[in-house]
Amino acid sequence: MDECHPYAEKGSLILELESRLSAAQEELSSFSADGAKRTNKDWLPTESPKRNLTGHRDKINAVSFHPHYSILASTSVDATVKIWDWETGELEKTLKGHTKSVTDCDFNSDGKLLGASNYCYWLASYN
């Protein structure tokens, strides 16, 4: 080992491991759960959308599906969270309170709470 650079050998080992990890991830991403080779075509929608949910006044930032019911929450740059019935496509409720773009949302594991946040680290909890 080089006395002036004691980590030189570790650095090359790290680079080799990163290279091997990258190759393994690339190989893994090209296979589906049943072992068949995937193509980009597999990821593209083949039918027209089942529902078009119209209601936000600006871009959608995130969506979250309820863990048990046919409810979908969406967040938007328009500073709202909208609750939808995704089977019927109907808007159930608009949740207001954010003053800036709502960036993310998620239901908790039992679906009793919905959290929504924005870039200002403001978190709202709805039940």
C-alpha cells in the first residue's frame, strides 16, 4: 500500500464495487417478476385511460391510493389536495389550507390519515 495515500487501494475497490453494482442493477431492471425480459413497450399504456380526473387548476405533483378503498388523493401546484373516487372518477372533496404548491401526499397504513406537505416543510394531516 502507498504510504502517502493509504486510501488509494480502498478507492479503487470502491470504484470497482460501484461499477459491479451498476451493472447488476441494469441487468435486474431488464427482467420482470416472472423472469421474462422486459421492453419499453411493457411500460407504455395500451388502452385509453379509464378515467380523466379533471379539477386541479395547475400541474399535479403527486397521487396516493388509499390502502383499502377506491379513493385517490392528488396534490397540485394550485395549493390544494383533492380526494377522488377512482372507480367513478368523481371529485369527492377539495382540501384547502396550504398557501403554496402541495408537493406530496400519502395515506398511513390503515388509511385513516392522509398527510400532505409542501416545500416550506409545512405538513397537514387530514382524517
